[in-house]
Amino acid sequence: MSGRVRVGAAECRREWARLREEWGPGREHGWIGSSLGELIAAAVDEPVLLRLFPYTSMNELHVSQSGDFRQYGGEGFPGVVGWEGGYHVVEGAGGDRRTVLSTPDPARALACFVELVERRLVERRPAERRAP
């Protein structure tokens, strides 16, 4: 993992619990509305995501193995953008960013997000085993 330290499981769970409280049901967040909160509420039940550190920025949800927000783009995990009435699952960063799925259904967006995160975790495993 190129010198990055993985964040512990307990710290990940605490951060997911904090996000659930901050973005909980009925909480509107200005122009984002409740869409990101609905997504976070569903995400906290996903075992794959609970092993990773969550990060929100504006209207986006991301995950990380390191817990260092400066590393999010380099870790290669997808993200989910929540807008009032819709969700976009995205991959890449900056100008290379692409939308994988656009849907009004938070469950469908979350399922796609989890599938992409799992795929990325599997892809990373062999490279991590080779690292000194």
C-alpha cells in the first residue's frame, strides 16, 4: 500500500456511526437534501463498507483503507454522489472521472457502489501481498 497505514476496524465503525448520526433520517442538508443521508443509512448495514473508513465531501460518499482524506483519489475506490432525487456512482478522479450509474433508487446506487468497492478490494490484494 505504498507506505499508507490501514485504519482500524473500530475507528471505521465509529466514523460510520458518526455519519449516521450527522446525516440521519429527516436531516436536510441544504441543496443536497436528504439523498446522501438515505444512502449513508443504507451503507452502514453493508459489511464490505464497514471495514473501510467513510469520507463525505459536499454531496459525495467515499471510502478508504487508510482513513487519510488526502489518499482517497489515489486508492482508486468509487464514490457515490447524492442529489435531491438521484444518485450517481462515479469512478476516477478529476478529468478522468466517469459516471457508472445514474438512478433515483438509493438501493440500486448502493448495490453498484458496493460491487465496485468489492471489485477494487479484490484487485488490490495481489499487489499488497507483493509489497515488502
